[in-house]
Amino acid sequence: MLEIKGINVFYGAIQALNDVSINVQKGEIVAIIGSNGAGKSTLLRTISGLLRPRTGSITFKDQDICACPPDEIVRRGISHSPEGRRIFTNMTVHENLQLGAFTRKDGDVANDMEKVLQRFPRLRERFKQNAGTMSGGEQQMLAIGRALMSRPEILLLDEPSLGLAPNLVTEIFNIVLDLNKEGGTILIVEQNANRALEIAHRAYVLETGNIVLSDTGKALLANPKVKEAYLGG
């Protein structure tokens, strides 16, 4: 469904991604793990069209999307829940969810909003509340819900557990599993490598802009090098 071949991405003269190649098949959870500054968020931002690769290709359903602006990439079926949530804090939950469907012209937006509210009951409770007044966990649910409102074929999740209490981390990962069980395809960037590898069908290890390992989630969980570097022993 999504294929990235040999992309090189720069911030000015600084290279952030070096010849990175990954692929995501329909119905998979694919995880990207790595330390701070490895290039994980840069990879998702490049897929979303917020950054442009200097060389290499990104194809979605056999169509090159490297030259597409971000709104067109959303229209084609890729939605991004960014690191730090990036919700509109001075707008209500309702308004944030409406913005998630901004690119859509069909008549099913209200039905999809109801599905999001069923999945995240706390968003229904806070429907008319300004998003900035909610807890971190509720804001993360809103960020994911907003991304779902575009009805994506691939959902990009960037650090969904960042800064959350352990019980909320479990809740967020259960939501990711539920989305996948319903047929969703998910590419997740996550510093909580244990949790990410537990749910991932396949995963890649990114170090200083380079893919250094790839395997099934279970195999990487058992890999001694991955254990030492990312799993606390």
C-alpha cells in the first residue's frame, strides 16, 4: 500500500534521513523505533508532504506522492496524528473533529464523527469544551480522532503515548489494536519500544537517519541488540 524507496531528507545542509526504504502492507501495524533524533518524526512528516525528499520515491497505492501537497495526501487516504498532538487548543472538541474532515466532500461526516465519539466516550463528554482545557490523555484521543475524521486508509501515529500515565498508555495501545482489528493500516512511531513491538506485525529500527534493522515485531523484541539499546536490557 505504501512504499518508500531510498529517500534522502535534509534540513538545510543537515541530512536527517539517509537512503531510507520501508513498506507498509494493507492491514498491518508497522512500527518505527529508535532513539531521540533518529529521524522517526522526520519520516512521518515526509510521508505527509510536510517535508520533501531530495531524492528517492514515496508511492501510495502505486501512485507517486512526492510532489503532492499535504492536503492532497490527506485526500488520497493518508492521515497524520503528529507528535505533541497539535490540536487547536482554543477551539472545541467538536470544531477540532470537524477540521479533521475538512478535505471531505461526502455526506458521511456526521456518521464518522459519531463513530469517533463512540470510540472515545470522553470526547463526547467534552464535546463543547475547549480542547486546551483537557488532560493530556484526552488531547491525545482528540488528535487520533481528528486524524480518523478524514477516513484514512493509512493512519500515521507519531509518539501517541508520549507524556501519558501508564494506564492511559495501555488505553491508547488498545485503541490502536482495535483500529487494526477493524481493518485499519497503521504506521506508528513510538519511543516506548516494548509496547510498539508487542503490537506490531513488522518493525524497523532507525538510527541517526538510517534503517539498521527490520523484522517482525516479535523477532525484534527477542533481538539482543534491540533489547540492549531500546528495551532496557
